Amino acid sequence: MPAPISIIIPTLNAEADLPGCLDSLMPGLDAGLIRELIISDGGSTDGTEAIAEAAGARILAGEKGRAKQLIAGAEPARGDWLLFLHADTVLSRDWAERVMEHLNTRPEMAAVFTLAYRSDDRMAKAIAARANRRARWLGLPYGDQGLLVSRALYNESGGFEDIPLMEDVRIVQAIGKKRIAILSAEARTSAAKYERDGWRQRSWRNTWLITRYLMGASPESLARLYR
């Protein structure tokens, strides 16, 4: 039997973060979970491609835009399960064990990881805890938490939509709260944007954007504000 999971990572000039992300995948390789690694690149001009090649990844070069890159990566994937990750996410060592449990016990459901930030700032845990509560209560995890979904459920939900922002929210809405499990393994994501913009400022900005979206604002208008 082939390994079940295709891992899909969108990249754009990710040479600083990608090695850590790829190193964290090793437990899944050792456990026989990973069928292939797909790097969907949006035009990197740094060492991203060389890092991906050294890791044995299949590299797809295409148009910039996270949604476009996720769609492009999912299309040729051969796994029965798809695991979408951001390039600046590092999975905790127990991720493969938790994923294997999920595949064996809840194959009808998608899953995300518990969010954590790679920072010692006291705000990091508080903001991650708030995001994890939102994921549990509202069924709206961040894209930083990854998304593990069977090919069948991905197709049933319509997959990622080619929109400039909120593609992660749109797909989990389509899957539905009752079909998304939250795994105890952590997705430890970069805190660079929070450290640059300020933890409170960045958190409130994200909350404001998602609130505007849920109230009916278009992803196109929100993307203009986000940039």
C-alpha cells in the first residue's frame, strides 16, 4: 500500500523558514505516512527551490498567490489524504502519531493542529490560546494550523477557491465545523509578523479582518486593506 499523505506547501522566498518546516516532517516519513512532498512556488528568487530539491520535493512553479498555489499543489497530488502547510510552520514531534490516530479513527473528518507561536513573548501564548478557542468554538482555524483532509472530502467541499484572502476560512466553512477535528500536536508558526507589527495590533487587525469577512465583506476588498 502506498503512503497515504501528500504534503503541499506554498512558498515564496521561503529560504529562511522552509528548512525548519521540512525537518519537522521527518517523523511522518519514518512512520510511512508521506507519499510525496509538493512545493508549490510562486516565483521565489532566493534559495527556496534548492532547499526543496535537496529534500526530494516535487516543485511546481506557478503564479504568485497563496490560494492559486494551494490549488495548483492539490491538483496533481496522488495521496488519499492532503496535508496543507505553510512554509513557516514547524510541526511538533508527535504530529505523525496524532495524524495516524486520526486516519484510523476519524477518516470521515478533516483535522488541524493546535496553534503555537515560536516566540518567548508573553503575548504569544495568550494569542495562540485565543485562536485555538476560536477554532474549537466557531470551527474557524487559522491557515497556520495546517489542514489535513482526505481527497474525497477536499473534492466534496470544492477545494480552495481562487480568492486573494480568506481562502483558509472559506474552505473550513465549506467542510463544516462538525467535520473538523483539532489534533493535540502543535503547528508552531513564525511570530515574525507579530513581532514586527506588535502582538496586540496584529491580533486586532486579524480579528477585524475576519469579522468584516463574516459580515459579508468580499475577499477582494479585504485584501486591498490587508496590503
